[in-house]
Amino acid sequence: MPFSIYRKPLENKVKGVFQSGDKLKTAINFEEKGFVFAPFDDNGAIVLIKADELAEVDFLPETKNIYTEVELKDSGKDFHIELIKKGLNEIKEGSLKKVVLSRKISRPVSSSPSLIFKNLLERYQNAFCYLFFHPQIGVWCGATPETLVQIKDRQLRTMALAATLPIKESSSPGWGSKEFEEQAMVTRYIKETLGSSLESIDIGELESVKAGKLWHLKSTISGILSEKTSIKQVIDSLHPTPAVCGIPSKEAKSFIKNNEGYERTFYTGFLGELDLEKKRNIDLFVNLRCMKICDGMASIFVGGGITSASEPESEWTETQNKSKTMLSII
């Protein structure tokens, strides 16, 4: 039967949403109740796990900060480097300001999905960790650091998350102009996009945050949702965000579909609670640091934001660093 079990960042409760029948249900206007699982393509159907049964258990991590070193391979490097060069050429010609380019890594996996999920809970306590199953979709799991949007009693909260550096012991992240500009670009876009939907808006201080073994730049964006604004309008405005697609959104999405060489499906989509506690209350996350498990293989997805200041070799290294999150789990 379809289900999703998950834990929100920095919480010790694992929640479950369970559907009683195996029919594929979809969210149409976000007035439904349950757990949503949406694809990157905003024209695709948004899967709804109907909340026929809810469950909640305590989960206290047994160990903290466990990390397994993994062997990284260079397979696919030439293709990804050329992809980045194509993106840089589009930016140089002026059709794009930013584009997020990704790749898929396939590896054999012998661990059960439930064990992989438990490992995610143990290692990534500040991420949204989940295990999702639907007989018509398959098994997905992940540990994402990025909030798409949270709405509670008209209080809206989202984040602008961008830039990546590996964590080095006893040192602060050495951000450069490329990373600061990429993050600022995402912040400006979200502020402009949400402006008409909010009665007020506040941009928080820029901060460096940890996600596994990586640093990111983040600023929190909050405000009061207008009475006239629907949840669907907010989600349509935000998804896909420039942190997973690019700027301008339409042109970046077209470039991604025509050049990445694979279908993202639910990678860089969004997922989370819809009206489980109260009407018009949602808690959604961007589907990053995730994998699909099928027939003994795990497909892992990693990407990075390309701007005019990007260097292809450095961008390849960034995807390698991001891949360690899921590869270390399997």
C-alpha cells in the first residue's frame, strides 16, 4: 500500500502517512489532505498519499555524525563537463542568468530501504529525511536540507539556499564572489516572485549552514500570506525554485530538459505534509539528496548551479562532493 514515513529537521518524531488502497491519487488544488510527492516538471501529476491512517513514533539517534568514506568514480565526467560548457555558453549569450545542471549515478544496493532510511535518520538530523513508496511510482528516499515552503496560520516561511563547499575540520567556509552572487540571485528571485502573495515580507540574515559534510549559504524569507492568495498560487510561484532550475525559470527548464540526457522525474520536485494539522497548513521540502531504489540498484541524483563565474572542473567536483551524502548511505 502507498505510504510515506519521515522526520522533520531537528525533531525526534518519525511520522507516517498511510493510504488504504493502491490507487494512484493526485493533488489538484492543494485543498486535499495527506502527503504530496511532486515531480520536477510542474506540468506533471502531483502524487498524493491520502491520509487514511496516521502514525507517529519517537526516534532517538543511537549514534551521531557517523560518516563512511566512499570511493568516487569519474564515469560521466566528460559528458557533464560538456553540459556545463553548454550552460555557460547560454549564459554568455544572455538567454540564461543561471541554470542548475545535474546528473544521475547508478550503483548496486543490497541494504533494505528501511535500513537505508534508518541510516539517514542517524546521520542527517538537521535534514528532512523520508522513505516513500507507491506501487505505481516505486521507492524513493532522501535527506534534503531545503525547505520549499511552510505555512501555518497564514505565517509563511521559505528559504533561499545556494552555493556548496565541503566541510573542513576546524575551518570556516571560504565563500567567494561566485557563491555570494548565486545565493543573492536566488533570494532576489524568491522575493520578487512572492511579493504579490504576501502582506509583508522579511529577508533574514545570510548564514552558513551545514548539511551532512557540506556547507551552504542560506537566508530565511518569511511573511504574512494574503487572505486572497491560495496555497496553489504560492506553490506555483515557487516551484521549481532557481536553486534547482535556474533564472529565467522557463528558459532554464527548457535547457535542462533538452540537454541533461535523463529524466529527473521526482528529483528536484517537492514533498511533504498537506493540511495534516489544520486547513491551509503545509510543510513542503525540495527533493534533494535523494535516491530511487529499483531492482537492486540505487539511482542517486546530484547537481549544481551554473552562473557566469562557474568553472566546469570545480562544478564537477561539487557534484562529486554532493554525491557522498547518498553514496555513503548505501
